[in-house]
Amino acid sequence: MTTWAARLENPISSRLRDPAATGYAGIFLGAFAAFLAIPPIEARAIYWSIFVGLVAAILGVWTVSRGRRRIGWGAVAAGLLGIGLGILATRSSVGNLNAAFDATLIAQSLGVATPLVFAAMGGIFSERSGVVNIGLEGMMLMGAFWGLYGADKGGTWVVGLLVAAAAGGLLALVYAFFAIHLRADQIVGGTGVNFLALGITGYFFVQLYNNAPVQNGVPLIPNVNFLSGSHFFGAAIGGLSILTWASFALVILTFIVLFKTPLGLRIRACGEHPRAADTVGIDVYAIRYGCVVLSGILAALGGIYLSIGPQANGTFIFNITAGKGFIALAAVIFGNWRPAGAFAAALLFGFSSALALRLQVYSPQASALFQVLPYVLTLVAVAGVIGRTEAPAADGKPYAKQ
Amino acid sequence: MTEPGPPPEPEQSPKPPPAPEPGQGPKPHPATGPGQGTEPGTFAARFDMKQRAGGIAVPIVTVLIAFFMGGVVVAATQHSVHKALLAYRDIFNGAGLNWIFHPTTTILDPTTHLTHLPSYNLSQTLLQTTTLILTGLAVAFAFRAGLFNIGGQGQYFVGIIVANWVGVSFATMSTAPHIVLAVVAATLAGAAWAGIAGVLKATVGAHEVISTIMLNWIAFYVGYWIFGDGGPLQNSTEPFVPVSNDVAHSAQLPVFWGAQGFQGLDIGIFIALGALATFWVLLNRTTLGYEVRAVGFNPDAAAYGGISVKKNIIRAMAISGAFAGLAGAVDMLGYLYHYAQGDFAFSQVGFLGIAVALLGRNTALGTLLSALLFGALLFGTTHGLNSGSVIQPTLASNLTYIIMGLVVLFAGANVLVLYVWNAPRRWLRRRAKAPTDTAEQPA
């Protein structure tokens, strides 16, 4: 275990010696090759994309020859894909390009990613403590509906947040009882929780709001406006929701709690080897209950973004989450059960979703087809193009106290 | 009923055979009396015994608990217990189950030309049951291999799309070959769609739950595009209506109860019953089934015994998807004939299949019975429900999900259900010999 001081003394050389570094550089250059052809750089000559893409591919081949085959081939693929996308972009009209790629694309990507980041951080806590949480989807749904109800009845969005957190936490508590005390199969139990949330929110949505999709006058979660919207940064990050900024903080907080505190060590011990944790006096059940309930609260706070977030305007429809909880779960796996990785995966999904909406300028007929993009990307990511992921050793395994 | 429920059971410590407790006298058949006092010491042994003993008890108690808690929700929101009971009566009638009180009526009265509601509702319930048997089998088959196929919905959509495509094309074919062609094509498409998840699981270890959910959404949006305005299979006569063409007459399954074209009961239900028999034979009487079950019980042991785990994962997923694809074909050719863009968002039959399979304990007979229950619930809470009843169809349809969620939740927690099931006996026993007996604990 290297200390921070040791790492600071020798910051990059050990990383550079690893052949994976050239692979990652190749992947980055491949993405950059495509980036060259779109705004704001918008190189109209195709040679730039081809040149950078080829460099990426060569780096990839070099990485393969040094033994890191998976990352190397990934870099080769990224380089070729970058060239292809670059050629496509230079063929399309400047007007369409500018409509699809502008600064608000960044804001939209972050907006789509926000609920995913919350749910994914919840998922990381739960899974690091050894409980697989398929029920994130249902907990998000509870947050979306009861947050709306709380904000509507309480008159302020803060009440909405509290009610959402309580609803999500309560559902998580039910799930935790089944998963921890009754040692039910966690995948099956989580699926049950999802259906239960679907039924409960749907039932009370009809009972309380009579299926009306938009509630006017519900207080919404405010945005943080601090840069004028005219220039690039103003449009990109000047008007993000409070929750979006909170999600950035949450990623850092999750990292610190899990990896820099004694509590985090205990949580990870329960996820890796609960018996050993039990032996040294850690209450495995208490830790797991806490983490699952926390995951429900965080997922619900993500869900509320869908109903009273800035773009939502107090909207609720049946099954409004539409699989976002599962995307968050995929982000956890893709991010190798680490906060930064899951955050990156959520951003990737957010970017592809936002892009899919904008690609409609090219073909309104095929707009539904573009919506497939984030799901295909997630599938490809989970299939492990980047590298094999490693779950906590006791993840999904119920623990029986002796 | 001899198999334990969902294969991914909680990892127990080594399971000793359930030995009868000394001093209680010989009790050779644990199945005859769960909790009758023969309780071996370790939790695992008790659990193992209850697994077999609770073959029928668990599903029944699960259903009772789920219905009771659903009733509590209705009673609480309607402020009346009486209304909750009335709601269940309305759902019972809505499903057409009151047909048994006057079974001789046909659907359409030949003299008055009025539909008889009970028989009509029952035929519709059986239509739903047909679909649920097949989507339930899809989930059950994967479960027996230790896989959780949550992608029945996507495989069903793929079956719907392919069956519609084949059924609309080749309109000049004669009936029997056309039906066979469409059914086989849709079944294979479903198998291929699930096979993607199987291959990903076997080769790179992608978890099938995540990959099948992603495949669900991909199938959803592809279908949305195909049947939407300007899509390749969109209605050719009405270019601005986002709906598919109607399946040609030669590809429509014959109706034997009710009228063709008016959602009569078609022969698809016999296809589903045939699939049930196939499922049982495949699992219990073939080498393939043996290997699949072996992988489901313990992949390491199966691999040690020379069974290829990877091959069987792919095979099990493909067969599982075939059942769901067949469900799409039977629906499309049986009574839907066309599919609108909006139908994709409302269809939940693939997900209902999960509840069907879990409640049926992944057996053929259990799947049939629970498909009947959920078919009745599905139709009885939606279209079949009289709009003048105490509970509105929009409200009642959500009750289905609540009950379904509880069923799935409890199906994963046999221990709790058996604890409830045995509570009266335990209580009696404790009264009989209060000081010496120790109460069993669920965990």
C-alpha cells in the first residue's frame, strides 16, 4: 500500500511504465478524433480526424504488443470509430452540427446523469456492504412520486426531498429485512420491490392525482444561476440544478467515506468477508441495514429529480423511471464499484441520451432508433470492453450469523 | 414439486439430510407434516426439509398474504373493509370466474346476439393466461439453469415484431404453412434475442440481469421505430397512424370459443399447453434438461462432472427466449393481429412472467396454475372490471402490480412464509408442552 506521500514523490512514472497508459491514451485520442470534427473546433477538413484516429490506432497496436490486449484493441476500435464519426460529421451540414452540438448539450448530459449518479452512489454503498440492490429502480420511483406529493402538500421542495427520502428509505428497509434477515435471494427480492413500488406509486397516483400527468404550481427544485447564459460556460454549467451540484459533492463524499474512514473500511469488510468482519466485532447486519437504507434514500433523491427537477415541471407518469435504476446499477458495475468510475459511466449514459435527443435533427423518423444508443452503450460497457470488473467478494450472498 | 423453488437459493452451509429428531419416534415422510415436531438441529437442514415440505404451502400462503395486503391497501384508501371485499368480488366477476355458476352459456347468444359477460370475460382471461404461461415458462426455464431472465418483455416484443412481419408478408401462402412459418420465425427470433445475453454471460461474464434489461429497452425502441410513422412495418394504407399492418387471414390462428376478429379464444392456448408439456419433458426426461438443471444446482459440480457450463448457459437462455418469442407469436397471430406504437409502453406480460414463474416454483404445473391466477387478475382488474364497481379499473390495475410485487418478494423468502404457515401448530404445541419446547426462529 503506497502512501499519498510516496505517490506524490513519484507521481507519473510508475503509471507510464504500465502499458495500459498508452492504451488509455489511444482511447482518449480516438474520442478526440471524433471531437475535432464537431463544434466548437469543427474542423471541416477530414485529414485531422484521420490523422489523430490513426495515431490512436497505432498506440493501440503498440499496447497490444506490450501485452494489454483488451485495452489495446479498445484503443484501435476507438481510433477507427473516431475516424468514422469524424467523416460522418464533416459530411453533415454545419447547421445541423451546430444544432446538435452546442454548450447546452453539456448541461443536458449532466441533467440526465444527475438521477443516475445519486442512484449509483446508493448502489455502491449497498453493494460494497454485500447486498445487491436491483430494487434501486423501485426506490427511485418512490422518490419521484412521494417527492412530488411532499412538495405539493408541503409547499416547498425541501419537504419534497424529505418525503422522498423517507419513502425510498422505507422501501429499502422492507427490502433489507427480506435480503438480510430472511436471507431471501437478493435478485428476486429486488425485483419484487420494483413491482411493489410500481404498484404503490401507480395506485396512489390514481388515488391522489387521478392520473393527471402534470401538477401545476408544485414548487420545483431551484437551479443555481451564476454565469450569464450567453457564453460557453454560462450555457454549459451556469444554470444547473442544485441536485446536479449536490451529485458532484456526493461522488466525492462517497469516495471519502468508503475509502478514507474507519466506517468505510467496515462497510467494505462486510462486503468482502462478512465472517471475518463479524469475528472482529463489526455488526454485519447493522452495517448492511444502514447501507441498504442509505441506498434507498439516495436513489429516491435521484428519483425526485425526474418529477420536480428543473426540466420536469411537476410531472409524474406511471413508471416514470423507465429503467433508470437499472442503468444506475449498470453504472456501478461498469465503474467497478468505485464512485469515480460509476460517475463516469453515468456521464457517458447522460451524454448519449442527450445526444440521442439532438440527433433527431438528422431524421425525425428514426428518432426512436437513436434512443437505443444509451442502452446499446451500456450493454457494450457491461459486456466488458474496457476491462473485467471485480465485484465485492460477498456481494449478493446473505450472511448467517453464528 | 420435488424441486426446490428458485435455484439461486441463499448459500447454505453444507446441507445434512433432514434426520428425524431423536426421541420423537420415526417420521419417514417429512412432506406429510411440516413443522410437526421433527426439526433437525441446524438451520440448513430445517430449511431444506421445509423447502420440500412447503411445495404447495408456500405458494398458497404467498398468494393469501399478497391478496390480504392488497386488500388492506384498498380498505385503507377507500376507508371501508366492506368495499375491499366488494372490490375482490368485482375482480372475480371481471375475470369471468363466475362463469362456473352458469357454464352452459355460449359467448354470443344466437337469438339475442348479446354477449354473455361471464363467458366472454373468461375467454379473455384465458387469452391472458395463454401469454402468461409462455412468458412464465421463459422465466422458469432460465431459473432452472440458475439464470434470471428478466428480459422476457424484450423477447416477447421481438416475437411480436417478427410474427407481424411474417404474418403480413407471404399473404399468398396457405394457412397451415403460413402459421407454422410465422410461429417458428418468431420463436427463433426470441431465442436469438435472449441468446445474446446468454453469449455475453458465457463469454465475458456480463450479468444476465443487466444485459437482458438493456435488450428489453433496445427491443422497445426498435419496435417503436418499426411500427411508428415512417417505420418499415408501419401501416401501408394509413401513413400517419403509428400502427402495424394487420396479419393476413392465412396466418391467423383459428378461434374455437367466441368469434374470429372479436378476440375470441384461439388455439394458442393449446400451443401454450403443448409448451408446458415440452418444458416438463425437456427438463425432466432429456439429457439437455439434466445438464441445464445440473448447472443450475451447482455450476462447479456440473463442470467437474464434465458438463460444459458455458454451452448450457447459452442453451438455457436461448430456450428461455424461445418461450417468450412464442408468446409474442401466439398473441400476434391469435387475437392482436396488429400492434400500435403505444402498445409497447403498456405491455407488461414479460414482467408478469417473473411472478408467474416464481409463484409456480418454476415447475410446469405450478406455472399453469399461477398463470391462471395472474391471467384472471390481469383481465379482471382492467378491461373486465365493470366501470360501475367500487374500485375503478385504473386503480385496480395497479393493485395487480402490488399483489405481483408481494408475490415475488415472498417467493424469495420461503422462510417467512413457512414461519407464518406453521405459526398455529407451533402455538398449539407450545401450549401443550410449554416449558420444554423451544420456538423455531425464522433466521
